[in-house]
Amino acid sequence: MADSSDTPRLTRRRLLLTAGAAAPLATVAGAAVIQREMPWEPGTADRPAATDGPQGGAVAWQFFNAAEAAFVEAAVAQLIPRDELGPGAVEVGVPAFIDRQLGGDYGSGARWYMQGPWAEGESTQGYQSRLTPAGLYRLAIREIDAAVAREGGAPAFARLASADRDTWLHRMEDGKLELPTADAKAFFQLLHQNTLEGFWADPVYGGNRDMAGWTLIGFPGARYDHRDFVTRHGEAYPLPPVGLMGRPQWLRQE
């Protein structure tokens, strides 16, 4: 990530070695939340461009509209940038991973208890918001882009220079960005958590393209038999990772 003069540097090592847990979030009127959680409808004017699939080929966005897709691509590029160690979050498909998660059961909190009573929870109790993950993304991105337009010198977060994006992400992380209704710190924690998940999840879910995340940390993936290596302590694992769908080269036409 680019350095910012008044904030500490967010490094790839730091982002990959720490995990974010969602904090309690602000209350939002129920009707507005439901409307904001609805997926983007195909055919509308803000259709985002298709993204690359985990095995190649264009794949349409399932949840994000164009402004949301641009925000997420810009944000995750700052959290895990491409560098000398390998591709970053954008290159391995993390935005597509997050999009698919938010467009499914995770995004809607389908398996979560999402009813009252709405007492204030503790940070140790996990997700405590009335908003689903999809609702938090939709609301927070809209309000952050509006805040950037008011005071950031750009029409939206995705249009900021890299160093300025860092500054805004630090404000979210540190709880120093006040938004009308969304909790910016909780949103940053959720975005950070989902970015790490997309970087390391099996490629079948849309991220970790070519198993770049696994290669970076030496994870063997879904190989079925490790018996030959169980007693070889202290040695680097010599075989490339394998995903649930095999190796990418096995699925591509020569």
C-alpha cells in the first residue's frame, strides 16, 4: 500500500496475519434496510462490467452495482496489493468472492438469528447488528462515497489516489469516520475479514485464483493423501496445491 504521511502503513504482512471481527453496528430503520439489501437488478443503468471467473472467462456480478463494485475493488487492492510476493486481492478475484457471498445465504444472514431483542452486545459476542452483511455493505459504501464526495476531493472512494484511500481506510479502522447511520469501523472489520476469506478460500468460491493465496503460504489445499509427508518434519511441502476442482491447468483447454 502507498504510504500516508499522517497514518501508519497497512502492509500485506499485517493484513494477512490479522483477522477482523464485526463489532456492534448502528441501528437503521427496517424498511430502508430491506430496500438497501436487495441485490442489484440486471438491466439497470448501473450495470457493472463482468469480472474474470476463477478458471478464466467473464462472470457477471451477482450483488454489487457499479459503484459498489468499484469501491470494493479499490478497497481490497489497498488491503492486499500486488507486490513482489505475488498477485493481490483484485488479481486473485477477491471482489468476485465477496460479491457471491453477499448475493447468497451469507449476505442475507439466512442461517443467523436476526430478530430482537436488540440489546447492545459485547465485542466478544460476534456480529450484533440488525443489518445483514449485505445490508451493511450496501449502506456503508453509499455513505462512505458520499463522505468522500463532501470532503475527500473526489466523487467517490474508488476515484481517490492510493495514498488517500489508505487514509480513509485508516479512519474507518480506527473508528474516526462518522457516518450518518452505518458503523464505519464495523464495516472495515467485515471488509477486512471477507478480503482474507476471499484470498484464501478454495477457488471454487470465486477468489484465490490459481491458488495464489495458498501458494504464498505453502498450503497444500485439498490433496487427499499426505501420508508420505507426515514424518518429514521441518521440510517444505514440495507439491503444488490442489483445489476442490483440481488444478487450474487440468480444467483449461490447451
